Amino acid sequence: MKPNPTTRRSFLTLAGLAPLAVWGLAACGTSGPGGSTGGAGSASMWSLTGAPGETIRKTSIDGFNKANPDNQVKLTFFQNDAFKTKIKTAIGAGEAPTMIYGWGGGGLKAYAQAEQVLDLTDWLAENPKVKDRLFPSAFGAATVDDKIYAMPNETVAPIIFFYNKELFDKAGAQPPKTWDELLALAKTFNDLGIAPISLAGQSRWTSMMWLEFMFDRLGGPEVFNDVFAAKENAWSAPAAIEALTKVQELVAANGFIKGFSSITADSNADQALLYTGKAAMMLHGAWTYGSMKNDGDGFVQDGKLGWFDFPAFEGGKGDLTNTVGNPGQYMSISAKASAEDQATAKKYFAEGMLDDAEVTAWIASGAVPIVTGIEDQLAATDDKDFLTYVYNTAKNAANFQQSWDQALSPTAAEALLNNIDQLFTKSITAEQFAKNMNATLGQ
């Protein structure tokens, strides 16, 4: 299975918060801002270059246009960075395409509060089949003030706790089910001269994934929801301080590989540490499975890669089915578009987006689309065990927390990553972290 660039986390360009790899292709298509074909029942969509998403989206639109001669969609592709610039300019000028591609979270919140995108809540309630076939957990990042402003689409990429089965066998160990068991494993593997956990700390967002899970496991989704809502001193919640303290305890126990703060995720060095047997565990995105399969010299194919749920904390309030990561990608409808174009967009959402052909194409690319009822299709793949695990994790999640640096504004996200870096290198305390981040609330 090849890595899927539409879910791979090579994207920390915080000005746009875009979780997509860029392949250096020029923008294609001919429509300008607004891009409508101009007739009644026409609509426009901007999307991104790069395989496999570009081909899948084009095929989907072509099929919809062929089946709906009176409801045409004009599709235009842009490079990732060019898209981020153009979409902001177009929305600000009231010339956005009918369908606005995005990643939910903080960006969508800004659009919704400025009344630049349609509230889809009532329409989805009137068309329950449209919503019910998608993962319920995917709608969290599409929701602002209890209203849905975007249609989740494409694929899901939760954060997974991977482990090297060979090293666990050598240590006579089992995957940890509790935080205390994880701390005990740190000593077990260190005593064997094996790094317990691989971490690309220089990239910062890889360390963030630990806090995302720990906040949730200890205090439930309410802890970060209060941050997102900019409630006063939200970062100082008891569960937050406990999580920040406990992760430093793991650092002090040499839980992470020596020199983790100089290791980068973009180079896949953290993955290499796992599959070459230098580290026993790694918390990372589902997209790394494909990379390790391609680069690991049989590590995945020979059954040496395992995975398990993030451990529980004694007295923790979070539902153990909760997960974190990328719950999907998102498409909104411009509030400035004509009624006819808005109707065409809704028709595409209902009939064209994630239809059977698109679902099949995403699965063939090695990804898990956010559609229920595809168990048999996943089971027919060579990677059925892992893809089924990803599918069930996302589908059954009581809460799917979007990556914090996507959920927050660019300003707050950059401050978050800087403070996480200092927290993991023990340059600041848990309380200092909370104080620094409380100062960013509402930014």
C-alpha cells in the first residue's frame, strides 16, 4: 500500500493549517474566483493537486456532471500553498467558489462567525441519509456553536500507537493498557538498551499528539473544548495540569529516545527507529503505516508491526473509544453563492460526494474513507487488519478530537507548538505552559 498524501501529516504550514503533501504541480483549470460556469444550476469548486486526491476528485465531478446536465460543477485545481492564499482572498472579496475546501476547526470557525459559509444543520436534518452514512465523529470539526457548517468528506487518519512486535517478544512484554504499565515498559526497554518510544520532537506536532490523547483520557473532550471556546484559564484545568505534569514524568523516565528533540518527522527518521528495532513504540498518524510498509524492508509484510489503543489513566474521565487526529477533510458552501449554485452544491453533497465509485477509489489508494458499511471492502484488501482497525477506531469513536494546531487559530497554534517544545525539553513547567497558553485564548 502506498502512502496516501491527502492524509499524510507533512503540513505544518501554520498560516493555512493544511494537512496535505504538495507535489509541486501547477494549478490547472480555468475558472477564476467564484469560478462558476455562469448558468442556472451551475457551481464551482476549488480543490488541490496531488495524487491520489486530484484524480479521485476529478473523476467524481466528471461523473456527477454527466449524470446531472442541469447541475454542472466547474472544478479548478491549485497547489496547496496557492490554494491557501487564493481562498482567503476570494472569501474576503465575496468571490469564493461555491464549494469551499478546508480542514474544519479554527478556519471554519472564522468563516462561520463572519457568515461567509452556509449553516447546513437544517438541510442535513431534512436529509438524514446524507449524514447518517458518514462517521458521526467526523462532524465535530465541522461544527461551530452546535451548528454544522461543512460537509465531512474524503478520508480519516487517527493517531495510532504502533509497536515493534519483535522487540516486545524479546522483552517478554505486552502492549500497555494503562499509563503505569507504559511507565514500567520504559524501564524494561531501557534496561535492554532499547529506546522505549520513538519521537520526532523537532517537528513539535508529533509531541502534541501525546498531549491530545492525555488531555482526553484524563479529563474527557471537555478540557480541550473549553480551550477551543476560549474559556478563561482553560489551559489550567486540573486534568490539563495533570497531563502536562505526567508527560514530563515520562520524559524524565527516559521514555523517549535520547536526542528526540533533534529528530524530524519529515525525514521519516522516527519511523525508521521503530522498524529497524532501535525503538519499541511510536505514537503517530495512521498515514505512517504505508511509509513503513514501503520503506521497512518487510517489517510490515512480515507481521512485525503491531498497534494498540492509547492507555488509560486511573480515575481518568475520558471515554476509551475517544481518538485524536484528522477526522476528515471538509467542504463548505459559500453564503455569497447564488441560490441556484447553492442548490447544485447540496445536490453534489447528497449524490456525488463519496459515492460508491469514490469510496472504492479511496480504498484502492490505501486509505479509509469516512463512510460506514465498508467493512467487506476493507476486508478484501491486503492490509485488512490495519485498515479495519482504523475504520473501527474512527467509526466507533465517542469523540474524535481534531489535531489542535488545526482546531486553533494560526497564532494560538504557533504558540502551542513552541510551548510544547519547551515542555518536552523541560525548559518550562506544566504551570508555566498553562500560563503561557492561557494568554493566547481568544486569539
